[in-house]
Amino acid sequence: MIERSEQTVSSSARKGLGDGGLIIAVTSGEPAGIGPDICLSLAERRFPARLVILGDRGLLEERARRLGRGMAGLEIRHVPLRNSVMAGRLDPANARYVLDLLDAALAGCRSGEYAALVTAPVHKGVINDAGIPFTGHTEYLAEQTGTPRVVMMLAGAGLHVALATTHLPLKDVSAAITQDDLETTIRILHADLRTKFGFAHPRILIAGLNPHAGEGGHLGREEIEVIGPVLDKLRKEGMELVGPLPADTLFTKTVLAGSHAQLAMYHDQGLTVLKYAAFDEGINVTLGLPIIRTSVDHGTALDLAGTGKASPTSLFAAVNAAIDMAKRRAAA
């Protein structure tokens, strides 16, 4: 059990000077989950930037003792828990702490103290149980930065899968895909593939919404009335967009060849494939924000918290991706 403590920020964190001039903020996420565990694993690797882990120092020290790990080489920005913590046991009293981590990291990114933000997993349910409406990191960061539209993309195993809609019930997906929204999504995706990922001329595969991409209108008309017209408009501007394609064949090797990204119409249409191909190494990237943000592509795994069985591979990949994007931005 970890008790409360007061918030402090090291003087070195205020200087904003790291290896290569980059300081990356890493939020430790839900305190009862594996976020603290995998953040401790960052001590096992050397990265071409300075990492600052945001979290309760006492929590991290207790978790390190439990796992038999040291903390040498880790830089901690202490943000205090709101209540005591037991590994694997959610507590709505600490929901505000989870958002405190995000708010502190976001403030540092916006001020220029941090070059990018990497997030460990949070638990949406317990935050909502605390009476705080919360649908996910993506939506929260968009709201806090005043960004009218962001795009969720997961990457791994050579795939860059973006989503036209995110955390919606399936029954609401069709109505949410409008020509204006889809056009905005594709513009954000195209722009960030160039600026954040370095693809000078992105080739993007676009999935249809319906089986067989609507079968010429026999299985739905969204491809004809919404998706197709948007693609035609953007192609005239020079974008290389392929589709709308049947989602059941879009992710085959032959179709994927030569593409830089794939746009799915809803969450499970794209992310089931991505997580099958790269669950341990996949990352989440929020496109369209004024800051760089990457994340692990998995959840809090409460049953693994404090056991030493949680894999840090996705976190390592998220950190490396954030560093690459920050370097590319700095060089632009």
C-alpha cells in the first residue's frame, strides 16, 4: 500500500535539456495496473533522448521492490497519488490522479519542456466510475488542446492503421461517417504521414464500411454516397488513395504492398488485424494534435500488475516512435 506525498518537480526537468535536446514525458497511467511496472522497465534500455516518468515516486519505489528491480537511471517527476494503491485493485479515488499525470505532461509539451508525450495505459471504466466522463486518451487530449478533430492510428508490423471512427457502438458508426468528417480524417492522416512519419507521397488504402465494400450498392450505399465521392475529391488534389476496398481483403499481402497506411471505418475493422499482427510491438499514435503523442496498444492488465509478467515491448516501441517524430519535427 502506498500513501500520499507532496508534488515536486526536479530542477533538471525544468531546464528542458536532454540528449540531443529532447526530453520525452512518459505518464505511468493507471496506478493499479501494469503502467508503473513497464515504466520501470525503461531502465533496461538506452534511448537517444532523456525520459521523464510522471508518477507517484512512492508507488514506483514500492513496485520496484515488489518486482526486485532497481530504479537507477530513471528520472521521476513526482505527481502525488490521491489515495493508497494495491496492485490489481482499481480505486475511483485515484481517477483524478490519472488525469493529473496527463495534465502535467500536456502542460510540459505545450510549454516546450517536453518534446513528446508517451502514455502508459489507463482504465476508462474506473475514471467514469469516479464521475468523470472519459472515453479515452485520444478524446481527452483533443479536448484539452482545443483540437476539433484528431485521428487515432495504431502502428506495428509494417502497418499504420488509422480509424475514421473510434469508440462508438457499432450501431452508430454509419451515421458518424459523413463526407465532411471523412475528408477531415483523411487530410489529417495524409499530413501527419508526411510530417511525423516522413512519407513524402503517402499511399493510403481506404476500407469500405460494408461487406464487399457494399457490393455495388446491394449491401449498403455508404461507399457510393459517402466514401467514394470524398476519395474522388481528394484524388483530384494529388492524394494517392486506393479504395473503397473490401476490408476482408485489404490487409492481404498483395493489396498492402506499396502502401504506407490503411484507413478503417471503425475500431474493430482495423485494430483486430493490427493487434493480431503486432500485439506486443504495436503502438497508438494520436494524429492531428499540436503535440506528439504515442502510447502502448494494450490495456492495464490488472491481473499482471506487480507480477513481473507484463511485457514492456510496446512501451519501448512507443518511446522510440515518439523520439523519431520529435527529431523529425526538430529538423523541419
